[in-house]
Amino acid sequence: MKSHSKVIKPGSRFLQILTLVILSITGFAQKIPVIDSLSLYGNICGQLAFYKEIVEVQNNGSKAGLYIDYSINKGVKIFGNTEWAINLVDNNYSFNASAITDENIPDALFDETNSAFTTRLGYLGVDFKKYGILTIGKQWSAYYDVSGWTDMFTVFGGQASSTYLTGTDGGETGAGRAAKTVVYRNKLGPLKFSLQAQLNGVRANYGGSVSLKLYKGLHIGAGINDIRISKDAEEYIMNVKDFEVTGIFGVKYQSQKVYAAFNFNLHGGDVIPIHEPDTVFVYGYHFSGYEFYTKYNIKPWLSVHGGLNIQVPTTKNTIIDDNFHLAYYVVGGEISVSPAIKTYIELKFDDSVNAEGKHSFNVYTAGLNIDFDKAFGNY
């Protein structure tokens, strides 16, 4: 097991100008006869975070994406999608697990700098209509088809389902935005299923999920993911045997007014850094995870939501404090100023205890989100 010294690289981040890029893409797309449609989409999201008696301006998962598709004979469609995270400012803390873009363990745990633009997604696919959809690249995993039911908070969440494992976006472990994967998805009436293979050139990981629509907006689902991290990552982690197969079971209900979902993560796994002077040791552990999210639309422009994330560790060791656990509760609300602009507040009440026995802190956020979805039409 290696130790690793943390190196903090100072620097400032600047908002990149997208106008010339968008104009270039538009002009280029108009000259390509094989493209049926091209869309630029994304959001700019910033917030004020109140925690530890300070106030901080933060980025909250801003991103931009590009989607293209082309239909060939017999209705088969070829498509591609690439998506980048836009890091507006440097934050002391990043509270949005879904906004992480590191996909391997050493970078996620030890690299304390981020580029202004980093990759979230990048994949190609073929839609065979009734015969299913096949995609290849860095993409949302088969496991996320179920674990994503509760990953719906504006700021927090996604930390008790083994989705964003090891401080990454799930790229290396195949659970979140899985890297180097082949995924097949299809549906048979009310049954949807997906199968995944992660082929990284070293070892193959496999996963899948299935969901069933029972009645109107009620669904049940289950997913499985084989967590096999790289040999390089294993050298940084104590108790690495705790990375094995994890399963998730979920139920969700959705109507015009109400959305509610609950996920239970069986045999979850993650890592925790153990800090010592100038060195960080990384320890793997098992847990049972519980995530709940619900939202109620009071008006078309006004909604409230709430839920929780809880990890109950099942691995005991003298390195980790006996009271170590994750437990926080979230409440929030959104007001839509227009179809593309919304303001929000989201409050996290945290009862967690870290590996060293220290209690966590509450966080209160208020922010603004601007969505853009500019379709450039058919060519």
C-alpha cells in the first residue's frame, strides 16, 4: 500500500467564453448533409453556500453538451453525445457528488486542481428501434438506470448508493458515468433492462439492471455492478478486498404532482481517506446504503423537495472510529422564473461522523440555474 503526499497547486479559474464555439459549430453543421440534427445543451449554475460560519460563491455542476444523430435505412439511427463540466470558480468544498469528473482513484483523492473544462460524457451509439440501443464510450451506467432514481437533489445526494465511488464520477468502477463501457438497453412492454461490460484493457467489469412498471407511475427496479478497480488504484487502498459486487433495489412513483423514490444499496463499497501529517492513507469499507428523494409540485412554477442519504458501515477496523457513518437530511425548494431560469434553496442537516470521529457540519445553499437547449435543426 502506497502513501501519497498531497500537493496543493494554487491557481484561479476563469469563465470560458462559448460564443465563438457555438457560432463555429452552427456554421459547420449547416455544411454537413449527413447530420439529421445537432443540439447544444447545458446549464450554468451558481450558488451561495453557507457553512462553518462562512459564505462562499460556488459553481454547482455547470455543464455543456453536444448531441448529433443521423438516420440510415430501415429507421436505424446513429448518434453521438459529448458533455463537458464547466468549472466557474474554485471552491473550498464541492458538495455536488454528481459534478465530480475525476474517473480514477489517484486523481480523485490527491489532485486538488481542476481544469476549466473537463469531460463528463463521450459516447457513440446505434438505435435499432425495437431491437434496442447499443452505446460505446463514457456514459451513464446500467447500474445508474436504477441508482439514479434518487440522485435528484439540486446540490446534495448520490452518496449512499455506490454510484460515485471513491470520490470519482464512477468512471473507473463502472457505477456512475462509467468509462470504456459497452451498454445494451431495451424494453419489452413494461419491462426495461440494460447490460454493461466495462473493457478497460486490464480487467473486465460487468453490470446490469432491470425495472418493471407495475401500475401507472409506480416502478420497481434492481441493479448490480461488479466493482473491479485497477491494479494502480489497489496500491493506494488498504482493505481493497471490500470492492466486490454491489446491488441496488429501488422503487419510484411519479405523477404530475408527486415524484418519490427510495433505493437500498446492498453490499455497498467506498473508500475513506485517513489523514496523517503530509500523508493520506486510503481505506476501503463496506456499508448498507439508503437514499430517499421526494418532490411535490405546488404550482407549475413552485416546488418543494426533501430526502436523505444514509450509510451504515459494516466493516469494522481500529483505523476507523467506531461512530463513523454518513447520515444527512435534505430539504429544499425551487421557483421557476421562466422555462429556462430557476432559483433554488437547498439545506443539508448533517449528522455524519468521519473516520477520525469528527462530526460533520450543516450546509445551506441558495442559487440560480440557467438552462439552455439550442437545437440547430435538420440539415
